[in-house]
Amino acid sequence: AGKRKRGALPPGKGKRARSDPGAAGEAEAAPQEYSIPPPVSQGPWKNKERVLIFSSRGINFRTRHLMQDLRTLMPHSKADTKMDRKDQLFVINEVCEMKNCNKCIFFEAKKKQDLYMWLSNTPQGPSAKFLVQNVHTLAELKMTGNCLRGSRPLLSFDPIFDKEPHYALLKELFIQIFSTPHYHPKSQPFVDHVFTFTITDERIWFRNYQIIEEDASLVEIGPRFVLNLIKIFHGSFGGPTLYENPHYQSPNMHRRLIRLSVAAKFREKQHVKEVQMMKKKESKVLVKEDPTEVVFETPAEEKPVEIQLVKPESKPIVKDKKKLRKIQRKKQKKLFRSE
């Protein structure tokens, strides 16, 4: 084997290129072209509110769509798997702690037809339980509005929220849950829709409207639902009761009253039929003739009886008009001949 010359590199290895400062600058600038752009809402993110939105097992498709719509409209929300029915509700506090959330919206389904919503400030409380009625989602064609994904909403409240203490507590709970924190990384610095909370018929009506820039008119986006307050608790998902709605009627009681009203109508119809049958079976009472009934009767004029001695001529029954004309012509010819 030949000897390697002094200063020669081993085979397979070339000379190292000298470091060029200009080339190094270009190499460093190249990765910056593909870097992820910073979020639009730049600023100090101080309000660290995070809302956990999930449900129990047994919800229907409409509830699932409603839950997904709320997650879409609230960029500061988090999702989790469905909770088993056998678990106690206070377990949700531990789930929120693991998910690093301090607020919670929990949908509880019962009998596959009744939907309840829990709004809670975990883990200290308070919490409120509602019955959800008249649910309409974003996917329905009636809702023609639209808004930017991740934009911050305005919150509009009915003046009644400031008059009664339990409504004032619910107002503060709604503000902390539904308002998007300022400078949130997933939010956009635009305000193009408004959440409205209206109190009518002892219920809270939730609506979401788009704000049109031209004339500041409102177009509904959705979702929409009605919250019927049941109780407000001191703790999170339990504890002493702070307020109980006296106007609340459970769905089971409502369905029971409907069944009782239908049964009452059926019993009334049966009773009417029985009374009619009894009247038919009763013996008819003969009413005596009143001799004074004939006083005001005026006898009609008697027409003289006419006795016809000659047999009337029988008219020929002719169905065809042409034959009738022929018969008339023949009679006329006979008359002319006799004359």
C-alpha cells in the first residue's frame, strides 16, 4: 500500500469550506420564512379564565350539537370525554383541576329526553342548575347570521338582573363564563356579535346575534335556548341551597299533569255516554193533551173537489228529439187532411 502524503486527508473526506459570514446570515434567515406568525391579539394575557364544557352519557344529537357550538363560540373553553352516570357530581371538581379549568358547563341528561345544565365556579362555588328547553343549534337554516371564529362577544343583560339578588349572582356567573378573556391567544381582537340574556316568564332566554357594520342591525346566528332556573348552591355541584325557584315545575310533574288532563277528558266523555244511555232506557212520560191548544189554529180554506170524467191523453214518451218532431209533423198532416 502506498504511503499517504503529509497533509493529505483520508479518503472520503474533503476539505472543509471556510466560514463565510454572508453565507451564514442567509442560512439563518431561511428558517424565518417558515416560522409560525404570532397571534393577532398581542398583549398581556392576564385573565386566565378557562371553561370546561362536557356532558354525561345519554345525550341526544341536539345536545351534542349545542355543546359543540358553545365550544366554537368560546375560544377559552376546553373539552373532555363524557362522564359516567354512576359517578357523583363532585368528581367534576377534580376533572376541572386536572384540566386546569376554573369554570365549568356540564350538561346532564336524564331519561333521554330531559336536559339539565350546571354552571359552576370550581372548586369553591357557587353553582346553579337549570332545565334547558327549546334548543336550536347553529346548523339550522333559520339562523342566517355569521361571525368571525374566535372574536370577542358583547354581553347584554336584562335590567331585571340588577333588581333581584339571585339574578345579580347569575349575572356575575354568566359574565365570568361566557366573556372571552382579553388578549387570549386563541381569540381575535374584534367584536362582531352579542350574547343576550333576557328574563321572560321566569326563565332566562339566551340569544346570539351578529352586529352588521352598515346600520348596526342584528341578525341571529345561534344557538338559542331557554334556561329554567331550579336551584343555586353555595358550593360547586352541591352544598347549601342559596335560592330555590318557587315557579319551577319538574318535567315529570308536567308530563303527569298532561296525562291526568287527558284521562279527565276521557272520563267526562264516558260519563256523557252513560247519561245518554240512561235517558234512552227511561220510560217516556205521556203528556196530557191541552184543550186550549186549538184556540189559535186557523182552519185552511177547503178547495172544491174536482172529479175528472174524461181520461187524460197519454203523452208519448220519446227519448229522441228527432222522433218527437216526426210525430208532431205526422199529426199536423192528419189535421190538414181532415180539414
